Amino acid sequence: MGRLDGKVALITGAGGGMGRVAAELFAQEGAKVAVVDLAEHPDVVAAIAAAGGEAISLAADVTDSSAVEAAVAATVAAFGGLHVLYNNAGVSLPDDDGPTNTPEPTWDTTMAVNVKGVWLCCKAGIPAMLDSGGGSIINVASFVAHVGAATPQIAYTTSKGAVLSMTREIAVMYAARGIRVNALCPGPVLTPLLAQYLSDDEKRRRRLVHIPMGRFGEAEEMVKGALFLASDDSSYMTGQSLLIDGGITAAYTTPEAAE
């Protein structure tokens, strides 16, 4: 018996990276999955079907309210409800830097996807979840919502702090109505999003030195935390931040950093 048997999950940014890992794992655990990304990804649906799961692929820009509403409606039409909303879609742009030299369009795009996108998905998804008897919302924030980033990325860090605050607000509003809302806060994970910052050994070292475990996280390690939040195993948990960061936020420094 899977931990998500009988549940319908909508996952944004599910075409690759942590989103795809989540889509495949959630399906393995019994969920019917709506794979949502900017473009359709029939390859993800095919992989899920080959493993015995059930999924649909939907194209939606999370910054477009009409597209998000259509994705939620298509999910409910296909599977009869919505129980898990996994707001995973996000961007981290290469020219995101300090407060004085980050381009304004970079700030605007980051906020549109990482903050407005999460809000629009909740705005469209919550009514469907209420109609389905409640469920779990997982908003992907980041460890940088708790500490400043070692490498300046003002727009990204600010956006993830906003996601964490939004998570708490929505959690309080819907706790008595059967919807739990938690934030997943990954540390540095080996995905294409992080790879753009690891183009040389020096950049890699600057990030690794802050991780007490001495390595980057794997997508599956983060997604298993999301599975816990999506499942009834976390039935008394809402408004919280689940940090899976290799010890970064617990450490003032590390022996290597002090040398």
C-alpha cells in the first residue's frame, strides 16, 4: 500500500529536476499525478505509466492565472479531485546578485515565478482541495529563507523568504478546514538550477565549505521530505518549514571555513 493511495497530486515544474523526481515518486506511492510545466512532458507521463502509475501532462505558466486555473480544472476533470498541491516551480537567474547591481527585470521575473506563481497556484488550488475534503500544500522555499546566501542572490533569497511567510499565513487560515500548508526548504541540491553556479572548482568550494556534511544534496533526498509532507504521516504538521540542508542552518561555521 502506497503512502499516497487515493490521492491526486498536482506538481508544478515537474518536467525535470526535483519536480520530475517528485512526480515519479508520488506516482509510485499511489498518487494520480498532474505533471505541470511550461511545456507538456509526455516523457514523464510515459515513465510513470511504465512503472505502473497514472499521470497526465499539462502546460501552464504559473505566472498566468488563467493557465493555472485551467491546469487545476483539468486535473480535477481527469482524476476527480485534488489533495496534494506541490508548488515546486521556481527560477534562479544567473545575473541575480547584490541589491545594487541586480537588474530590475531579473528581480521582477524572480518575484513573478517564485512568489506570484505560488500564490496563483494556491488561489486556484485551494477551492478544489476544499471540494475534495482537504489535503496538503507543499511550497518549495529554500534554506536561504532562513540564512543569507554565501553567494549574493538578492531576488532569489527575498522570494524564498516571501514563500515561507506566505506558507505560514495560508496555513493558519485553512488549518481548521482540513488543508495543511508547509514549506520544503532544501539546501544546495545537484540539479541543473544549481549547476549554473558550479562552473569552476572555486565556486564549488565556496558552497561546499558551508555544508557540514561536505556534499550537495540529491533531489531524491529532498523529495522524500515532500512525500512526508504530502502524506498523512505529517497529519499534525502545518505552517512549518522542513529544512533538508546537510546541516547548513545549524552551523555557525565549519572547521574547513575557519582555516
